[in-house]
Amino acid sequence: MKYTVDKNKNESSYIQLYRQMKNDIVKGNYRYGARLPSKRLISEETGVSVITVEHAYAILCDEGYAEAKPRRGYFAAYREKDFLSVGGIGSYRKIKTSTHLNTENTFPFSVLAKTMRRIISDQRENIMVKSPNKGCNELREAISMYLARSNGMTVTPDQIIIGSGAEYLYTLTVQLLGRKNIFGTEDPCYDKINRVYESCGVQCRRLRMGRDGIITDDLKNTDATILHVTPFNSFPSNVTATASKKKEYLLWAKERQGYIVEDNFDSELTVSSKAEDTLFSLDSNGHVIYVNTFSKTLAPSMRVGYMVLPQKLLPIFDEKIGFFSCTVPVFEQYTLAELINSGDFERHINRVRRERRKLKIKSDS
């Protein structure tokens, strides 16, 4: 056991511990059912408090990597076969969710209410101040750190644009890249994607979906220069792009000097053991614009989304549409920032993923 904690690192001590311990469990250094190191032992080795270690263990238990047994300690609870392998050939299955409010998947109201009261008490008159155009610094910094933890995306807060939902961000994308571009979209895809783009005056090309993503011939033959894709569980086909298909998308964008709009809606709620690699994190040429929202992870009424731009598009954004006011009230932005920073947001996601994994295992048994 060689766990270390860098207190100068811009990441909480318990998160550093959690990452190292999870990595050991997933790699098989602790097999299923094996006893994990005691809180006191880890505390002495790393120089952090027992409470910090306990917090790391709590997250591991929430995610299903570990199990706490009273008066016995913590034990590894990870088995690779318990997790759905997504992205492979024929991996179309998706747990159905109701279009009505699902209280099991919705963020706990009591936690949300408590956080809102805290924001009102702590921020006071600050919630009445106009938001910066890109969004409040607090929320953009929180999202930046969250993306690094969850998706391995290294982005600065300046690259993040806050807006009221994905549809609004689609329109910003058109204004940023220009209406003369032709947009390629998945066929089938979420109907509003084409409707929003076409309402902005751009042409769309429907590109047929295969078993692992857009069919290669359609991708090669299209005259589109912008590609809008949903690599994780595209709706309504439920197709997840494979690793090779993702590389094909990135090569397409590089060769055409075009851009990919990566719509990562619903990706956090995967039942896989790890988040899918995003196109943004795989891209080394600055050709991917990343879009996600909180509508599915928190509640349908939470009309807050964010867009992550590659560095080379920031000057163009500032010149063309940087004057647009942020469409999300600062109160909601402060609330979201607090939910992310406190760990409540990720604990909720882990709880939902754990419940979905149980449903998956039950349906397969």
C-alpha cells in the first residue's frame, strides 16, 4: 500500500485517496471480497485525518467498489462481470426510464432545499447581481474540476460557457461557427437537434446510424463540415460509438478542418464501471465542442447546460457572441456550484448508477 496525498494539489485529499484506491480495486490488486486497509492505517501513512479516509471509503461504497461491514472493516465489492460493457458490437440495451418524474433518479429534494437555503444565507445580495456573460466563475470552476475528475477532461473555466439548456447552446454553436456550414446529424437522432439547427437557417445532412455509430460511407460522402454526434447511447437507437468509431470521427474532423459537436447528454448515468472516454478528451487538435446539461442528472426543471470550447475558438467566441448575456440566474448557478463542490452531485450520480447496476444484474439473472 503506497497511497499518497498532495495537499498542494488542486483536488480534495479524499478525492485523491478515492482515485488511488478505486484504481487498485479495478486493477484487481484487491480481489472481490478482499479486506481493504483500515482507516487508521491509511491515515497514518498519508498524514490525513481518519475522517478524510472515511469520506473516501464512503464514495467507494456509494459507487459499489467497496462494502462496509460493521466491526469488520471495508471489503472490495467490485467484480468486472457486474458491469455492463458499453460500446461493443450489438450493445443496444438501455434501462428504460419514464418521461414522468422518476423520484429514484431525481436529485433528493431535501438536499437541494438545504443547499438553496445555504446559498441564500451565504451569498445574500450576490444572488441579485447580473451574471458574467459566460456564467459565474464559481460554477465554471466547479464544472472544470468535475470534468477532470469524472471524464479526464483538462479544461480551464474560461473554456466553459453556461446556458439555459442544450437547445440554447446549439443555437450558440451555429452563431459561433456560421450558418454557411452544413451540419451532419445522426439518423435517427433526437428530433429537436435537426429542428433547432434548421430553425437557425443551416442545412442538415442525415447520416445513417450503424451498429457502432454513423456508417463510414455516409461519413465519407457527406458534404457536411460540422458533425453533431451523441457518442453515448444515441437516442432513439441506443447505439454507443466504439473506440474505433470515435477515432474515425476525430480523423474526419481533422481532414476537413471541421468541428464535432459532442452531445454527451445522459452519459453520467451509465451503468459501466467507468465513464466513457469523451471525444473532447481524445482530441488533440481542438476540433471538438463538448455539450452537456444537468436536466437528466438533477431534474427536468433544471434548465442549465454548459458548453466547453477548444482553446482556439475562444477568441472567435469573444468576438462574435461574447456580448450575449448568460441566460441562467446566478442563484441557480451558485446552487449548482455548491452541489458539485460539496460532493452531493457526484454522490447522487453514484447512487443512481449503483441502482441501475442492480437492476441490470437482476434483469440478467
